[in-house]
Amino acid sequence: MFVQAFTVLLPFVLQAAANPYQRQSVFKTRDDCPNGVHIIGVRGTLEKPGFGALQDVVDHLMSQLPGSDSMAVEYPASGITIGTDGEPIYNFFQYRASEAEGLAKFTAEVEDFTERCPETGIVVMGYSQASITNETPLTCEQTSSVLAIVQLGDPTNVRNLPWHAGNATKGGVFPRQNFGACGELGDFWQSYCDNDDFFCDRGRSVPVHLGYVERYRDEIVDFIVNKVKGSESSGFKYRIKNDGL
């Protein structure tokens, strides 16, 4: 099973390696802040630095939300190693360490950006391991600058919650216990998980896990764009600066 899973993952990893790592711009004053939104992407396990599979979504968002910028969080994205027999081995402690580093860097990015650019909205996307972005210990004031959150194939998935999308019927391999201190985020949060996904639905299919952008890209883009354009009447503390959006 693991050999089959790794065989399917390999082309995905190689494709991700071709995506450039996009760093955040340095904002010296509020006048330097994006006129659109700040898009933060966190790649999935084994993907090379950059946005990984999320790159296609980021490209479409940048096209539809002019004046926006994007930033890929750099973290290990690890947790699978190759044994001496050539078979992949899941390393729980490495995975958790990678996850913790990703969460810390994501949290620092949001804290830094909201301090520098308090009037600019934020869009957050995370794939697989990176879906821990909603566990960040940010204050409610800081999370109020987030206009949309999208997760794909979250291994900590727990079903039958307001933000779920997809046709999965079971929970993930690491069911989440803590949903943060800011209440239900379903109004601007979508978490995609489909039936038989190896990680978020405790299924047997890795291809299902890798196919969310292909299956849902347009739906994801529409969801985010609608949330951004509707932010002026949504009750969020922070507003996007581009009145043309």
C-alpha cells in the first residue's frame, strides 16, 4: 500500500518542484501594502518550497483580484521517509515537528502582516498537512483580517461541521480536538475532503487526496473571490483597500 502511495505521490512532488518559491514583499509603510489582498499558501507534505498544488489557484486569484500579492510559507512539509527496502515510512514525530514549524511560521506571518497592513484582507489556503492553519493561536482581532480560508485534504478533518465541502463520510487520520477560540468560522472557511481520501477520510486512495485542485479549482476561486468582494458588508474589522474589487 505504501509503495503504491509513494508511486502516485512522486509525479506530484516533481511537478511541485517546478513551482517558484514566492516570498512576501517587505512592507515598510502602509502605503506599500497590497491594494488587493494578501494570499498566504501553505504546501502539502513532500512538496518542494513554493505553493505546490495550490499554485494554480493562486494564479487564478491573482488574476481575478488585481493589486493582490502572494506568499508561500516555508516549512519542512515532511513526515514520510524512505526505508532501506525502498518503501516509504510514515514518521509521526517528524510529521508533528514539521506541522509545528509550519504553524509557527504561518502564525508569525499573519501577526507581522496584520501589524504592517491592518487595512488589507488576508486569504489563507493549506493543503493536506498544511491544513493546520486554522489551529493558529492568533487573537480574534488578528483573525478578523482573514477574509477566506480554504483547506484541502485535511488529515485532522472531523465531519459534519459547517465549513465542510466534498463528499467524504468519515474523519481524518488525526481528528482535530481544538477548533480555536474564535467560534465557528464556517462563513468564510471551506474544508474539502472527498470519499476514500487516504488521509482526510481514512480511505485507501492517494489519487483522491491529490486531486482537489483539479476537481474544485473554479469552485475554490469563486468562493474566495466572493468572500473578498463581499467583505465590506460582512462584519470583518479589516477591509480590503481596493474599492474596485
